[in-house]
Amino acid sequence: MTDIASSFPALSTGTTTVGFTAGDIVVFATDSRATAGFFVAHRKTKKVYKIADHAAMTIAGRVADAQSLIDLMRANARHYEVTYGRRVQIKALTSLLSNLMFSYRWLPFQAQILLGGIDDEGSHLFSVDPLGGFTEEKMVVSGSGSPVALGVLESEYRPDLSLDEAIRLAFKAVAAAIRRDIGSGDSIDVAYISPASMYRELTVQEKAPLYDQFVKPYLLM
């Protein structure tokens, strides 16, 4: 549940991504600000991506490196489904990503990845560092806003959170990071994976009450 950006200076870029499991669901939330040093390069950058119906990943670090990894994971997950007629296990997908990143360790992908999803063994969430090391976590954060987001998560997280409670907590954690971290900002994206719906992202309309509760009151202070 720690941020590794301090160990890799090239990853010390602005962002906040969080992920956690709650029962048989996995929830992700991210901000949407892309930065280049102190320059806001883009305000609507996507940082959570569907890999397959049952798997997703968030990105922090260099966008080009991360997008290459996303394309590779999507292609391999689809290839496995077509070849074997079943979905790839989340740990197997993580091992593939780990091996790929380790094979480029002399010129590493400058990205920290959160990869999670559900399979026949339940819900899983992994944190993968730029050299391919990975750990399975119940709750993990990445990016420059991670200390603030982690504080919110650790104070309110429970393994038995309902889907609605988990979504609210993920949004709240990123909203808190946005208020206090100059490298994180603009809008918040939330996605989850559950046995009932598989991968799903919240719409603008669904997020509106969360903005009203966790963002707008602080704009008036």
C-alpha cells in the first residue's frame, strides 16, 4: 500500500490512482490531470482502462509507456480467450505483465500499474512496479497524490463494503488528493468490476452527486 515514485524519479509525475477489493468486487478511481513538471498538459486524460470484461488497469507515469502496456495486455487477454475459450486468470495476466516489464529492465517502462479484476478464484488487485515486481493487495494507491488518498482509504476501508459504499470511498479518496496535491486535479473517473456487470465506468450523471458531496463544498471555502 505504498507509492514507489520516490524510488523511480522519472515516475514523480502528478496523478492519483486508487484501487481496492471489497468482497467480490474491485473498484478503481483516478484523477484526469496530465502534467509535465508544473505544466498541466491535459485536463481530461484517461487513466483507468478496460483490459477485458473481467480485468482493468490504472496507469501512473509516462503516458506513452503505459498505453503500450495497455495495448499489449488487451491483445494477450483476447488471444487467451479465443485460444482457450475462457477468461485468463488475473494472476496469470499480472505475471505476463511482470515478465514483459522485467524483460525491459535495462530500459524500463516508466509506469506503475494497478491491475485487478475477478475470476473463478474471486477478486484480485495487484500493484506492478517498473521493473516487473508485483504484490497482491486489498488496497493500493499510486501517484503524487497517493499519501493523501491512502490516508482516506486507511481510515474508512472495510473488506465488506457494499458496491455503493466502495464507489463513494474511492471517489472521496481521489477528491481529497486533488484538494491537496498540485499534480492531481480536474475530473475524477471511477470504474468497477463485479460478477453482475463485469467492467463498468460511472457516467457523468452518476458521478454528479459525488461531486456535490466531495468536491463542490470545498470550492466555496
